[in-house]
Amino acid sequence: MKIVCSTNIPYAEEAFRPLGDLSIMAPKAITADCVRDADVLMVRSTLRVNRALLEGSRVRFVGTATIGTDHMDLAYLDQAGITWCAAPGCNANSVSEYITTALLCMSQRHGFTLSGKTIGVVGVGNVGRLVVQKALALGLRVLQNDPPRRADENNPVFLPLAQVLAEADILTLHVPLTRTGPYPTWHLADQHFFEWLKPGIVWLNAARGAAMDSDAFLEARAAGKVVCAVLDTWEGEPAFRTDVLAKADIATPHIAGHSFEGKVMGTVMIYHALCRFLGIKPTWTSEGRLPPESQLPPPLVPEIRLDPAGLSEEAALWRIVQPVYDIEADDRRLREGAAADAPERSEHFEQLRRNYPIRREFRFTRVVLPPGHPRLESKIRNLGFMI
């Protein structure tokens, strides 16, 4: 069996080499000729998987180590009888930690307190659920909007979008990108969406770039509806508009889900899906578990010692979170390529994603405080750190 795998899938050698003849190639090098005699194709979102790539090939299984499938022509795969899988939820915790870090950064940079404010979470799936948990840990009042879950579960916790938009001080988007069906999300955040907001909100989009109408965002920024913005996803990416970038307080190149663990769990999930397809027993990892600790790189920040005397709780949390994930460094790296022309900007965006440094999740860092800070300890633990 021949397996073709993108270079940007961690632990591809360990997972797939025992299953067949493995070729690991850069996404741009994976062409129709390369996959013509392949049986399995493993990718991430940087490769378009469609008829042009696969027609006439031997491929019978395609896996994407990502939560999204925007880059895959699922209708064609189904019509061609090609089994496919994704990795929903693999990087959900990574995205929730990105949102946590961004909120703490904005609160410290702009001098406002998160505790007691209202956050609207639009889309409460794998990612949104964890964003809700961490928002509660930060002391935020949480309003949830998820029409599909409301319809399926009849749960009153899922509120109408208009109510969430009218009451939220902070709004974060965690929806898939869909153009059809009962709940399309393409340009969900359009001119009317932003008009419903009360003035002065903090806006975050780490979902899909095209879920936000870029022109509507700029109008909302100019009108004061949005006073702070955090953007990780971009309409038309890897191209990104410099006028939109200029109005973002934090701008990053679609890396919210790029924690080391998030990417590795993507590999784990498609590995197990392939084993099920082949009817063989997995030997590399257990389902839902990372590889053995001996195979993982050590945490970059194994321990943080902090005396919070004289600090607010949120200032203390920022001093803990910032060394573990330096979100402002991601922002600086993206802006370094903003002056280039459009093709070079796109290549800069893609290079930042391809060469993203290892970022370990909060759970691999232990925080040591002096005695007497039980409430702060509880918040730290609920954000995922060891105490």
C-alpha cells in the first residue's frame, strides 16, 4: 500500500511508515501525478483535495489532520467512493488557550477588567465549549449562541443571536464555514451583525476568515462598534488585507489551533481512522491519547514561580500565561510581511504557518505560588495549568 503524506503532519513517520510505503512531500509538491498510484493521502489544510488532484488515481482514503474540511471537495470524494476523515476537536484546547491569552493581553494593554464583563460565544462546538469553560474561569458572564445545537437539544442555554449581540461586551466566533443549509455562516458577521452590537465591544475571530465580512468589520471599527479586535483568520487567506490588519490589535496567521498537542492529536485521529478503514489494530498510540512522553519534546516553560503580591488577579494571570504563549510575538511576525506585495504577503503567511515554533499547552507548565491565594490558584487550575 502506498501512502502519500504532507510534510506538515507531525509524527507521520511513526504513525504511517509501519502501514505501507510512505512518501512524505511538501504540500505544493503533491500533484495528480504524485498520487496516481497512491492508495492513501494524508494532508492538512494547505492542500486542495478535489477532482483535479484525485481523478484517475488509486486513492481510496483521504485524511485531513485538521478540524475543518474547507480545502476538500467532499461531494466529489463521496461521489467517487473515496472514504475521508477529518480530526474534529483535535486542536480545540489550543484555540481556547489562544482566546484566553488574547483576552488577558487586551485587558492588560487597554486597562480594562475582564471579570464581570459579558462574553458572547457564537458557535459552541468542540472549540466553543472549551472557550466557555475558560471564560468562566476568568470570571466572565457567558452568553452562548448555537442554532444547530439549540434545534437538536432544545436547550435554553443557547440564546438568540440578536440577544447575544445586544448584551455582549466581548464577542468571539467559533463556527465552521458553510454557505448552504439552514445555518450558513459565510459572512455571518456582516453589516447587520455589527449594527446589532452595542458600541465598544472586543471582537475576536479565530474561526474562519470568510465568516467575517472584512468591509463590514472596517465599518464597525470606524463607527466605534468594535474598539479592540483579535483576528487569527482572514478572508481570502493566505492573502490578507493590510487595511484589515491595521485595525486589528492582535493579528496572527491562522495559528490559534497550532499548539504542538493540537497538531499531534490531528495525526492521532486520522491514524486511527485509517486503521479502522484498513481493519487493522493500531499499534502507535491509543485512541485519543498523545504519543508516549518519551517521544514528546520537553515543555519550554516547565515551571513558573510567581509572588502575586501587589498584582490584580488578571495581571498575575497574564504574567503566567505570557511566558507560555507569547501571542504578541505571533502578531509581530505577521506584521513584518505586511509591507510586501500581495503574492509575497501570501507566501509570508504560509511560511509562518509551516515554520510555526513549538507551542506547548498550559497543562505542561506547573505554577508555584506562595501560600494564601486560593482564589487565584483556582483560576490558574481552571485555565489548565498544574498547581
